[in-house]
Amino acid sequence: MAISKKDRELLSLYQRSGSDLFLEETPQNRQSPSASSRITKRKHKRIASQQPVKSESYTERSASRIMADNSDNFQELCEAIKKFDGCEIKEAAINTVIYDGQVDAKIMVVGEAPGANEDEQGIPFCGQSGKLLDNIFKTIGLSRKENLFITNTVFWRPPGNRRPTPEEIDACRPFLEKMIFLLQPKLIIIVGSTAIESLLRIKSVSMNSLRTQNHLYSNCYLGSNTTEATAIFHPAYLLRQPAQKKAMWFDILKISKMIRPFISY
Ligand code: URA
């Protein structure tokens, strides 16, 4: 469908004014003084950064690598992520969203990026798609309270919930790589195509073929060591395409077999 010039101008105006705020899942009292000051703050930040940065400079990207290299434990890594200023989406975000769940979990779940709820609460996958993901994992005895560690490919909400750009993914990748090295999960569950792009560096391959294969993940910190990885559909996609829940059921049964050697109930 062609978009007229007038519509495009209107959309651009909505984008510049951060009006995606009105599309949040939970209604909020916009009349309260605290809400209005928060909205004003977010609007200004959004205006400053609503366009994705086309290319980050080499120095900015290498800054995250240096900071990840210099983090000797998980605590230091989290501090480094919070301090890192080389990813433009941080400017519009309320919180740095690093992880939820158990640091000693044998299973690491990697999603795309924080959304509006996650940005507000500072917790990954705490909105509608997170609830679906929790319910899916519950069917095979997995939960963030007991045996899952959950994170994302980027640690800040991209404005308007757009996909993170390759530059934003590159800027955050060293932290994710070091996290995997420090936490040593036995299985990485890759949630959706953006996480596949970040971890496996595979682009434009159908999700259907990737989710039915198993992968061996490695990175510069792991050296020749590899970690088993498997991909599943993103829960936000399942909310849009409920018929695909059948495929998810198939994948979750496969995962239940993969985790048998190291998960006891
Ligand atoms: N979608 C994601 O990929 N990650 C989140 O944390 C929330 C929604």
C-alpha cells in the first residue's frame, strides 16, 4: 500500500514526538505529575535519538570489546555494561536491562531487545511476550526463579520497539560474548532471528530451517570450546501467529530432551 506524503509527514511527526508511548500495553495515569515529568524526559531523549545510527565508529565498538575484556567476573561485566556509552539507544532508555534469573543456571535464554515494559522495569521479558515465554518454559519445568538465565542481544530499548540495527548489535556483542564465557551455560536458547543474527552471525536464513537444527556456539573468549545452542520462534511472533504454537511445542519437546543430562527436577 502506497503511503502519501502527508501520511509520511504525520508518521514522522509521531516518531519524533515519541508517541509510541501511547501504545504501551498497560494503561497509565498520564495526568499525574510524576507521569508527565517522566513523559517529558522520555520525549526529549527520544527526539535526540529517534534515528538509528548508521555506523558506529570503530573506537566506540572497540570500547565495548575493551570493557568486556577487562571484566574479570559477572559483577564487573554488569558494571561495565551500565557504564558503556557507545550504543546510541541508551540515550532514549530509562533503564539498562541486563538479565533476569539465575546466574548459575545451565540454560541461557537470549532474546532480541527490551521493549517498553522491560525498559520501565529494568527486567528482560517482563511484558506480554515474556509471560508467554515463561508459560512455554514452565511446561518443561524451566523457570527464571529456578534454572534459567535470561538476557538480550542489546541492553537498551530501541526507540519505538524497532529492531536493533546491526551496529547496535555489534556494539553490545562483546558483552554478550563475555557473559557466555563467564557464566558457562550448557545450552543457549536463541529466541528469534535478531538473536540468531547476533550469536550465530547468520542473516536471511529461514527461521524454520534454523530452529530445526542444533548449533554449536563459540566466540573469541571460549576459544575452541563450544556451547550447544538451539533456536526458537520469538514469543511476539507467536502472539501474532498463534498457529505457529504447534511448531513451538515441537521445539520445546526437543529442548526437554536436550536438557535431560544436566537438569534434574
Ligand atoms: N522481547 C525481547 O526480545 N526481549 C525482551 O526482553 C522483551 C521482549
